[in-house]
Amino acid sequence: MPSDQSTQMATEIAEIPAMIERQLTEGLEQYWQTGARWRTDNPHGFVTCARGTSDHAATFFKYMMETATGRPVASIGPSVASIHDTKLKLDGFVSLAFSQSGGSPDLVALQKATAKGGADTVAILNETQSPLGTASGTVLPVLAGPEKAVAATKSFVGMLVASLSLVAGYTNDVDLKMSLGSLPDLTRLVLESNWSHAITPVARASSIYCLGRGTSLAVAAEAALKLKETCRIHAEAYSAAELLHGPIVIADRKLAVLSFDSGLAASASVHAAETRLVNNGARVFSVNGRHGILPLNLPGGVTEPVLPILQAVAFYSFVETLSCLLGENPDAPEGLLKVTETV
């Protein structure tokens, strides 16, 4: 459901199916072989290094790797290295950095510190020829091509595809590898989704909750960020479990909720949270929901591991349309730069 306006963001969202095809043709074997190498190396676990949208991709990797292998995955704050100059002890670990530009000094500093601490350093990058790429032992290309809109979209989806491919290689999961092959056609279908019935309630809400659980929590976090970036709408992301530990109390008719149903394993938990929110008066829109709560539908027959990727693509199309209808400029939100360099 792209907007009628021609924006760079809309163009880049429309390029996602072709980008995934490029990844499957040019990048899949490298992702797979890197995952297979980890299986042989048998690491103690993984640490991730990322900011913003890329950190949401790292969250997706965390849930996929932990649930598939039992290996722990933890995020390390870049300031541990860039400000505090901590000497890390990471023998037997993999340090995995995610970035679109690879240019932020704090990410580079952390990757260098993890290497000095004994970690096997790997970077998932769209700009492979970058300082972060130089600081990493292995560079895995996202292959998204140029991304000019300030709000990253296709590079995020590319990082999710790369993450699934790495997990498939680690576990030697041929079925998961085959599921990735269905993504180009599925994403084309998703781009035709019509979520127009959610536009007015979301635009009028005083605040938005983006809800997820497990792998879909990464999409919820990304959705909340994009609502702020492109629409200047206040939004917060919560796990369906964490919602009940406090945030539920401010849910009322002024609140709208985008709930990303994460599939069979966590669906009951997400639905329980949705029901509580509805009972409090909130307008709840369930992405691929199975329970009839104001559904935002996706194509049927989607396997659980690839579902968050389709949720992200559909949401991007929705939020670009919403941004334009609100009179915002999703290509260049006020006060933001394409490459953010922090120390």
C-alpha cells in the first residue's frame, strides 16, 4: 500500500523483493558457510554490536540463534569500549556487528576491542568498504544497494535475511534455507497489503504501543522507531510479557496498538496481551493475528521464521503512506542524518 507520492523511501521499499533475490543469488552461500564455520568452531556464545535500526536486526538474530542452538547472545554497549576503554575478555566468542554504513566510531571501537579480547569478529554491512568492515575479520554484505532515504528499510530487511541464513548454516537447516527462497514472491504479495483502515486510528492516537514477543519483538522495536522518525508520532515497543509488568496501566481509548503476532510459539502470550489492551479501551491492530482483533493481514501459509520479515515489509509500506498523509517528509526527517556517528 505505497503512497501516491513518489518518495525515495517508497522506491527503496519496492526494491526489497529484488534485494532478497540478490542476497539469495550472491550472498546466501557466504552466509551459510559462515554459519557452518561457527558450528565447527563451537563458540561459547555471541555478542552483538549495533545502533538504531541495525540493533533491532541484532535482536532478531539473538532470538533466532538462541532458540535454534541454545547459544547465548548478548548485546554489548559500544560505550564500554569507545568511552570506558574496557579490556574485554571474549575468548571463544563471536562478535557480530550490524550496520548500514559501517561508519560510526563507537561501533568501530567496540569491534576492535572485541577482537583484542579474543573474539572472532564478523560484520553484516551494506557498506562493506567502511571503517567497521576494515575492523572485522569477516564481512558479510547485505547487498541492499544504495539506500538514500534517511529512514533505513531495505537494509534492515537484508540484515534479517542474512541472520536467518547464518542460523540455517549453523544448524544445517535445509528447510529453513528453502523457506528463504520463497521470500521474494511473498514480499511482492506483502507490498500489495492494504492496511488503510488503521491509518486514522494510528494518526489520531496520543501514543502508540508496538507489541511483539520473541523474533517479532525486533519488528515491534523497528516499528516504534519508524513511527517516531517518519511521522513524529510517539511510539514505544514492548514485549507482550513486559507489557503486563507496568505499561498496561496507561492503556486507554487514546492509545493505539500495533501487535506483531510472532507465530505459534508465542501467539497465546501475544493474544493475552491484546485482550487486556482491548479491555482497557485501546484500539489494537494485530498483524497477521489469528484472533480477529482488528487484523492487519499478510499472505497465508507463511512459516514462522520468515514471518517477521513479511511483517516488517508490510509495516514499512504502511508507515511511508502514513508519513506522507501527515505531511511529513519520510526521506529526510527534520533533525536526522543518514549516517549517524556517535562516540
